[in-house]
Amino acid sequence: MMNTQEIEKLVKKINVDTAQGDVDLRIQQIVVRLTRDLFQAIEDLNISQTELWKGLEYFTDAGQANELGLLAAGLGLEHYLDLRADEADAKAGITGGTPRTIEGPLYVTGAPESVGFTRMDDGTESDKVPTLFIEGTVTDTQGNIIKNAKVEIWHANSLGNYSFFDKSQSNFNLRRTVLTDTTGQYVAQTTMPVGYGCPPQGTTQFVLNKLGRHGNRPSHVHYFVSAPGYRKLTTQFNIEGDQYLWDDFAFATREGLVATAKDVTNEAEIAHRGLDKAFKHIQFNVELVKDTEFSPSTEVDRRHVNA
Ligand code: MBD
Ligand code: FE
């Protein structure tokens, strides 16, 4: 058994005293801290050799399955980073605007772009699930409209799957970029998403099972919203009525981000949309906060697939 001081000394001996070439001091700081905390956890919990190797093998498998982003969502790491960002904003005196919530692991760059209106679905599910119209404005926190704001939207299909990751879907199905029109509005015609569930045989669900947890998300739609001079917003709305709304395995549902899908059955409104059956409608307005030189950055450098 080693005490904390001995562990501290050992870790320093291994990764600090041995340095010869250029040192990235930030990486050194993080590696020293994380190995120290790991050694300490091995002491405190008496983690066995087998347990240690199983843990490393787990990360190998999770990485090969490209599930580390999913694991970060499921273990609440991503939500925790949101809470920290909220705290940093509060300290900087930033209030108002649409709340942030996690990006999740399934964004893809390069989606088709249009102005004002976009049709997101490829039509293959039109008979299976209701059509959904999502409409909203992008404004500042004073309610002034923001023209030409970039609204990136992505969501799952009727099986809870996302295009690109689900190779059975067409390219960029349910992924679009729409710029707000001269009145600050955007309209997206799509199909009702169904909540995502972690692959049942996957590495993330494996660990969730050990914790007695499910791996389900409520039905939701993701957004990145940006405009010059404003802070970039990463958010989602989660849809009222889903059994997982407040039991999300990724903890993304937040007050202010719950949307109601209203049934529209009025014949004139159906005809006005060029449809022949009832559809669902969600209003999701976005408020962006002005950027200043004192605001904490909302840019996150994160690897994305460019499909
Ligand atoms: C998702 O669709 C999602 O949004 C998150 C956070 C994790 C897994 C799948
Ligand atoms: Fe999602």
C-alpha cells in the first residue's frame, strides 16, 4: 500500500523528472494529475490487475466501436461540461438566451444548405410516421430578429437511427443547414423523430447494464445556431410526451428545451402545407446572446465526420 505522498512522488518521478525534450506543460499537468488520481483509485478501491486490464481492454473495444463519444454522453461527462459552461457564463454575467445542451456524438458536417425553408427527410418514411413542421425565429435576447443566422439541424428517423451512422439511410437524410430569411425565420419540413437507444450489444450499453441503467433518449432534435457577432449555441429540443423526457440516459433535457408537437388537423392548414393528411407542428424559437470580448468562448474543437 502506498500513501498519497508516495504516489505523488512516484508519478512525478515517472512523468516529470524524466523529461528531456520539449514538454507540453499543459499535457504534462493533465497526465500527471490523471495518473496520480488513477493510482490513488487503485489504492483506495484495491483494484486488481485483472480489473485494470479489463478496464483498458474496455477502452480499446469502445474506441474500435467508435463509442467513446456515446460513453461520454452516457456517463454524464458531456452534460457536466454544460453545467460548467453555464457556471462560467453566470460568473461572466451572461444571462438569457436559449439554454445550451449537449451536442451528442452523431453530428456530421457538410449537410445541404438553403435559405428560409428546408425539407429534411428523403420521403421514405412518409407513410410510417407523421410529417413534422418545425418553425421558429432566431432573435437576440431583446427580440430583434437575426437574418441569415445559420441553423444546423439533425435528428433520428422513426427507428431512432441517424443517417451516416445508419448506412441504410440516404446521405444527409434528416440533416440540414437552413439560414434564417429576411424576417429571421426558418421552416423545416421533416418526419417525427423517435428517441435513440444505445446499440444493445455495444460497449456503452455493456457498462450501462453493469450500472443497472437503460441507454435511451427521448425523441429530440439537435441544433447548432450561429450568426456573426453572437455566441454559437449548441442545443436540442426534447419532445413532450416521450417516456424518457426526464429520464434521458444522456441528461440533455433541460427546462426551456421541451417542445410540444401539436397535431394539425385543419383541412385548410393541411392544404396550405401541400399535404394530404394531418401533421405535427413544433415552434422552436432561438435566442442568441451577443458575443463580447469578455464572454467565455463557445467554440469547441471536436472531431466530426465530414460525409
Ligand atoms: C443521440 O442521438 C444523442 O443525442 C446522444 C446525446 C447520445 C446518443 C445518441
Ligand atoms: Fe441525438
